[in-house]
Amino acid sequence: MKAAIIGAGRMGSWFANYFYKRGDEVKVFDKRPSAAFKLVKEIGASMSRNIESAVHDADVTLVAVPLAVTASVIKDVLRYAKQGSVIVEVSSLKAHVVKVLKRSRRTHAKLLSVHPLFGPGASDMKGKVMALVPIKSRRSELRIAKNLFSDANFVVVDWRTHDKIMAHVISLSHVLAVSLIFNMNSGMFREAKKLSGTTFKLQILSAATSLSESPELIISAFKLNPYAFQVFSFYVKRLNEIVKLIKKGDVNKLEEIFRTCRAKVGQRLYEEAYKLLEQRSFI
């Protein structure tokens, strides 16, 4: 099979490696030639000078570019994709790309919108979760996705629900991570690491994961998700409620909130958190 990878960033590189290890013929295009050259040199793929040369004979084209340009790149890919080929986009937000894909109902290529719920640090796809956002046919698109990514576990979700959840999972998570570190100066942060217990160590791990992403990706998660600011506002409201209860010394209400939150999380995640800390050293 011939695979074209549009975008030589972290996730584009991951999927280029994925297809190459499967034994597929891989072509890579990125508007930054140096990034594409580095990737093809690492895995032994070939480099294309433009989208047309990468896509025209590909059986599958995977688009992994910054969120802000995903929709426009998909339009270009659709112009050159061959009859019956599969176009996969892997953006972490869907509102801005689903409209483009839905308008292309009569395209000669098959469309697939997925969101890998793992990062480029994953060693393989076995057991990893991918969200599938149906464009035309849930059944046929799920079949195609399972054929391309057979080791993954798929969760099918409509784009509105997906983006609402991502406003919490991605946008708010990044805000929490950045605000935790931003709240301390360098000296305070160094001392906090020395005196940190389980909770803070896990929070540092979470923050490090978020801050390993490019600033462009994080900012896009804020700006391009239509539900993000609604979630931010609700979080600030909840935070203010807790602060007011602490100031008042309302122990009963605080205990009620803690019990409710603990029930949502459950004992299993708590045990997994401890296993994670015991297996690795983060600071």
C-alpha cells in the first residue's frame, strides 16, 4: 500500500513510522522541507515537493498539520486524491474540519476523521484509543478505520460531543497545567519539587505532558474549540465557590464536594496513580 503523510510534525512522524513499519511505501510532504527531509532520512521514506506529488497515487493520505490549517490542507488533498483512496485527518478538534468534509460528500475519495487519544511518545498502537467522528457512514468508516489501525480501540462519537469533551480533556487540562507552573516563580518551583508528595508529583507529570506540546497546539486548543471558553468560565465559577467555602470554613459543604468528586474518580484511578509513581521517577 502507498501512504502519503502530510505534515512532518510529531504526530505526522509517528504515523509515518507506523505505516513504514507495516511495510507500506511512505511519502512525506511538509511545507518545511527540512522537517520532511529529517523524517524521510530517519525511516527511509521518500520526500515529496508538494501535496499533489505526495497524494496523486497514494492509497491512503494522512493529514497531520496544525489545527489552524487543517481544513485548508484537506481541501488541497481532495483536489489530487485518486479514486477510491482514503483520506484520514487526525486533528484533536473537529468543528473546523467536519464542515469541509461534509461538504465533500461527492468526493471520489473515502473520508475518515479520527482523533488519536495518545501522544507521539507511544511506542505502538496496541490497546490505544482512537475517537472516530463519522462523516457519512458510521459503519463503513469504522470498518475502514479498523482496517488501517487494527490494533487500536475505537470510540465512535459525533463531532459536537467530541469537541465538548475535548474542551475539558484538552483545553481545560492545558489551562490547569500552565496555571499551576505559572503561579510559582522559579525558586518556589524548585523548592516545591523538593518537598512534593504524591499529589504534586502527579500534577507536575500532568503539567509536563501539557507543556511538552507546542505553544501553537495549546493555543489552538483554546481558540478553535467553540466550547472552550464556556468550560473555562464554568471552572472559574466552581473554583470561586470552593474558595468562598474555604474562607467561610464551611467544612460540611467542602466534605460533601470531596465525597462527590471521589465517587466520580473511583478507587481504581487512585491505585493506578500510585503504580505510575512507583514505576517511574518524574522529578
